[in-house]
Amino acid sequence: MKTGARVWVCDDPLRALQEAARSWRGRANVTVVGITGSVGKTSTKEAVAAVLAGSYRVLKSPGNLNTEVGLPLTLLYVEPHHQVAVLEMGMYQAGDIAFLCSIARPGVGVVTSVGPSHLARLGSLAAIADAKAELVENLPDSGVAVLNADDPVVSGFRARTAARVVTFGWREPADFRAVDVELRGMLGADLWVQSADGIRRLRLGLAGRPGLYAALAAVAVGRVLGVDWVGVERGLLKVSVDQRLAVRPGVGGRRVVDDSYNSSPVSLTAALEFLAQLPGRKVAILGDMLELGPIEADAHREAGRLAARTLDVLVAVGERAALVADAARAAGLSETYWTVDPIEAAFLARARSGPGDWILVKGSWGLRLERAVQVLVGGEG
């Protein structure tokens, strides 16, 4: 039996974890970069961490540990040699991000977007915006808020923070503005960025519109924290396309784009746009989008219309996804199928695809579409 271990007995283990993280953060001499948004948190976190890692010793949230449990756990991994911690901040209800900020004390806050991902819980886009704005509202006067200039709600957060504001996007007058892009499919993209330093061409490992926004946010954070342009590009080249859109070899030479973790109207649109860039036939297994509240029906119908413009074959999965299938058929996509079973959906997609075809799998986490992915890559369902 081992001896000498310390054991703490407490009435509330979660609170104890949070208070331990709060105390440890207070002792740590690190700059914390907090990242939130309805879409793009994880890819932005990865891009920011990669850009900073060439100039600083960086700790980042593993996976998507962004909750009242995951963030404190991450902070407890801060060691004396760390200089920057890049932390993803999620939310379930109003006040969550403010609470995470009270523990992490970010000096830089990045907001990627505000969308309807939590509409069923929070009731309105205004309430979602208020919840996301808690990050910039809790920055110190000496801090920096990095905002997506193309999202009018996020851009409006400028008035809700005492910190300095730096913006990124495609529209003027963003401080770091994309002026041109050359997409290279799975190889990434070449991006031209205009800033106070002039126009710079950057080669990216990221691809698709979400990847481009993640890259722009990382450019902004990197330059704010003093990373030179060579270091910025070196970091962006290390971030691969598959941070969330994981491309996996499928059975029979198929190529599976695994985005089964979650879905929302914005992220689904981005995933289909990404798929549209790729050569060859395109198949998708699209599941329900949950927690959309009053826009649920319209959002699923619009997803079907977008799918009809992008896909050769659609397999819709889930009760709500019946609306996706109906709208896709009405828009002219004849090869449209519907089921409530992810395993059946996978076999439908396999039967109607062949070598070289792309199969996108995307839906809200509650549908467990990772089971479909397992069938498509040749594992157990």
C-alpha cells in the first residue's frame, strides 16, 4: 500500500475543483487567451495555440474541455514554464462564461460568432449574445478583445468591453482583413491578409470558411501578442484541415468527412461549403440539429435546400431531419433517403456511394452519429 498521498475530503467536489483551479491560476504567471462563440471555438483554439507555440510555451484546452469541469481541469495543468494558456469557454446558460472568467482571468478574449445553437434553452439570439459577451465584459482594461467583424452581433461587443478591441474578418474596416483566398481543397488555402503592416500572403493547413476565420483570429491574436509574420505562417501551417472535419479512409476507397460531434445551421452550412470544394461525388448523412427552439422547422428545411444544391446523395437521420429530406426532394435531389437509425443511414450511404466518393457525417451529438462513422470506416456500428 502506498503511503504519503494527500487526501482532501469535501462536501462539494466540483466546487473544490474550481476553487483549486482559481487558486492555482492566481499563482501562475501566464497570459490566458479565452475563446468562445457559437461556432468555431475548437478550430480557433487550435489555430491560436499553434501560432503562439513558436514564440511562447503554450498550454491549450485538450479536446473541447470548455465547461465548469473541463476548464478548471485544464488550468491545473499549468506549470511554471508555461507562458500562455489558450482556453476554450463554452456555456449552457447565462452566467457560465462570466464564472469561467472569474477562474481563468483571461487577458485576451476571442469571440468567433453568435448563432442559434442554444436558442431552445436561452430563448432568443439576444440572450445568447448576452451570454457570449460575458467574455469581453470580464476582460481587464489592459486586455484585448478580438472580435469577428463580419458578425454584426459580435462586432457590437465593442461597446461592451473596457479592453482594447482588435477585429478580424473579410469586410472593412477589420484590423486583420482577408482580401483574397485561393482554396486548395484538402491541402488548405493561401490567404492574403491586409493589416497595418500591409498585405501578407499566408499559406494555411486549414480549409473551408470556418478554417479561414479560425486562421484570421489566430493571426490577430498572434500579432497582438508579438508573434512576427514568419511565426504566424509557420504556426498556421501546423494546423491541419481536420481539427473538426476529420477526414478518414472509408471502406471500399470511400472518404469519410467526420463532423459527427455537433451541428447547427451555421456549422452545417460551412461543412457543406467545404464539401462543395472537393472533387468527386458527394454524399452526406445529416442528422437532427437540436436546441433550435422556434426556428427548428425553418432551419431544417433550409438545410435540405442547401443540401440539394451541394450533394449527389442525401441520407437524413432523425425525426427533425425528415424536414431536411422533404425539402431536399422538393428542391430536386432525387437520391434522398430518411431514417431514424444511424446504422441504417450508414449502410444506405455505403450502398449509394463508391470508391473516391466523399461522405460527410454531421448531426447533433444526441444522435450519436459516430456509430455511422464506424460503419463507414469498416469498424463495428
